[in-house]
Amino acid sequence: MGRYKKKREQKGLRVDVRGNNVEWALKKLKRMVKDSGQILELKK
């Protein structure tokens, strides 16, 4: 049986929420989306 999985390449963005601080996590996620340029790809 296969004990170890190959790590899949992540195609999305992910932010960990620490201490129930959702506002901080949203701000960080928005910054990551802006830097990655994924929204620009969707608009085309």
C-alpha cells in the first residue's frame, strides 16, 4: 500500500487564520491576490 503521497502543486492561494483574526487574514489574502495577478487573468 502507498504510504506516502506525492505533494500536489498548489494552484490557489491560501492564508492561515490565527487567533480568530479574520480581518488580518483577509487583508493578507487581498494583497496576495493583487501580487499574483490572477484577477488580471480572469478579466482577459
